[in-house]
Amino acid sequence: MDIKLPLTDEIVEKLHAGDDVRFTGVIYTARDAAHRRMVEALDKGESLPFDIHGQVIYYVGPTPAKPGQVIGSAGPTTSMRLDRFTPSLLAAGLKGIIGKGGRGQEVRDALKQYKGVYFIAVGGAGALLARHIKKVDIVAYEDLGTEAVRRLEVEDFPAIVCNDIYGGDLLQEGKARYKLSVT
Amino acid sequence: MRDIDCQTIKETLARLCQEATAYLPEDVLQALKEARQKEESPLGQKILDQILENAELARKEMLPLCQDTGTTVVFLEIGQDAHIVGGNLSDCIAEGVREGYDKGYLRKSIVDKPFSARVNTKDNTPPVVHTEIVPGDKLKIQVMPKGGGCENMSRLAILLPAEGKKGVTDFVLRAVEEAGGNPCPPIIVGVGIGGTAEMAMSLAKKALTRKVGKPNADAETAELERELLEKVNALGLGPQAVGGRITALALHVEVHPTHITSLPVAVNIQCHSARLKEAVL
């Protein structure tokens, strides 16, 4: 399914765990240090470095761009590390997240509560995924280097719906489907 | 006695860092292609296709396979008749890493003050260096850029001797299952059994340097590897843990004698981007 960003309730209502999607539009990068700062800003009642309503955050810390490249290799990082920050951002209007690996119960509950979707991209396919990133601008926390918040313009960026708004969970369902009993 | 110059070691390190991060080893590539044939899950197949396409693109254009260009783990086998000249060995290894990560446009992921300020050292140093003295007059250098996603899933247990093979099996399966999609399956599982606590983990890491799927020379250990791999793949995690037949490409076990009261077992996981490059000087 092709998705034009930003996300809306109408779009996320159509998504189910296991669906293949391709994003075109703007996504924002943020990982550990940037999340800490964003959640601290929210706690103090300050505004975030970008309007988060309907937006998608991609957990990525790219390699430096080589001359002539827009961005270096840019695959997803482990999402679990961001679990403690995610419910606050979903409450603030975040609609989608791209990472890798499973999420804790608190995030799965928050996705249902705030109608957000967690997507996974293929971890370790950073060179390939970077090809779908057409433009990069640093929007905040430049001092964080690879962890700064970047605004990415993406085209047909491939991802898979992992946790939908209905409680569907691709990792749990997939494991149950393929588990074998070995004596 | 044979002289080996520090400058040569440094240049070799710089080259190995750049090549290791862009060129997936042939044995890993082969294992991934076989996994693609065997995988039954449609999503798992698509993921393996992307992984293979990524490897081809990275090789063709000399791009980092993964944005996490890792902690630089360096294995040295130093011949006892080799003589390192022209500098301090640790310094020249660090300089090689610094140069490789700079020239290769690789990500610098190492932070100092790990429990407090976490300040990036900005050149990916210091590397983690394992040294072994061996017969001969050569120096073998292996560079393994080790990603955080899989390294963070390492597990160590000191089992009771009475727990035996079943205890080892249960521990390995639990480590892989709990790791889920975090270490980027299909993974390679390194298992170290015996020795002391630090040696078991070191064996588990060393197990990851073996050619993918090459069985242990000891028949009993090779049999354990086969059994464990079958059980790991029966977990059903599959590529990126979306469900599937291929959770691990291989499982390697290294064993060492241990104390009469102990049964240490360590698990060190490698992601599908199992980067490793070596040179012999």
C-alpha cells in the first residue's frame, strides 16, 4: 500500500499488522538522546522542534554521507530502547514510528489509545533504505551528531506494519504461526 | 624472528575496517541465499530479498551495509617469532581504526564515560582487541565491526553442573527468543561453554569468526550445534522476527574445560550483516 505522509486517522484505520507499505513524504529522525530532550521539553510545557501531529518518527542514526550522497546508510535501530519515551510522544500527536524489533506493553497500549502505528523496516539494509531518502535537513539538536533530529523527504520508503491500532502484533502472530515443536 | 612494521599494521587495519563494513563475506552471502530458498514465510522471503539486494548494492558502491558500523572488535594472532617494530602495537591499531572510520565515512558509535556523560570519542576508538600468541612468525588480523543491536543481546549464565546439556539448551533458546527482532535475524549464534565467566563469553565471540555453518571439529560438539540450530529455528521467529523458518543461519559452539563446580555458558549473537575481514602479515 502506498502512503502519502503525514498520517491521518483515515489512513491508520486501514492498516493491519503484516501489511507492506511504501511511504512518500516527510519523516523525522530521532533516537535516544533526541527522545530524552523532546520528552523533557513536553514535561516543561515547551514546544517540540517540529509539529508532531500526524508525523512519523524513524529511529535511525545514519553513517556520514559520502561526497555526492544525500545521506549515508540509514537503516532502523532497536526500538525497545525508546519505549519509555514513546507514550508521551504519541499523546502529543505522533502517529507513526519506524524501527526494528518488538515494543513493550506500555507502547502497544499507547498505540491503541492514541491511534498510532508501529512499523518495522529491515534492520541491516541501510544502504538500500538510504536510496529512498531524497533530501535531508537537520531541524534540531545538531550537537547530537548522528543522533540529531533530521527532516527526511522519502520516496517509496519500504516498511511493514508491526503493531496496528487494533492491537494486532506481527511479531507475536508470526512467531505463533511458524513455531514448531521439537522434541 | 621476523619484523612486522607498525605502519603496515595501521594501514591494514584502516583498509580492513572499510572493506569489512561494505563487503559481506562470501560464506554469509551464500548462507543468506540458501535461507531465501528455504524460507516459507512470504514476508520473510521479502525481507531476505531486501537483505540480499542491500549486500549487492553495498559491495558495488562500497557503502556501509548497515548504519551501525559497530564497535571495532579486533582479533590478533601474533606469531611468537614475530617482532613488532616502529611503534606501540595498541596505538597503531587504534590509529588504523581512526583512519578507516574517517576515510570510509563510517559511523562513530563509541562513547566514553558510559554510565554518566556518554561522550562520543568521535573516531570509534578505542577498539576492543583480543590477542592470542600462536606458533610462527606471522600476524593475523581479523576485524569484526560488531553492531549494538546484536551485542546487546549477549547473555551469560553459570549453570550448575547437574543442569548439563538440557540446561545449556534451555539457556540458549531463551536468549534467542528473548532477543526477538532486536539482533536483526536471521542471526548467527555464538555459544561458549566452559572455562571461566570471561572465557565463556570470549569463546562465544570467537565462535562467530568461524566460517558460517562449518561444524566444530569435535563430533559431540558438532552434534550439539545441529540440535541447537534446529531448536532455534523451530522457535519460528524468522527474518526480522516477523515469523518464519529461518531465525539463525548458523549456530557455532566453542568448548573449553572448566572447574569441577562450574558450567559457564555464554551466548553472543551476530546479526545477518555478519561483517568480518582478515589479513595475514
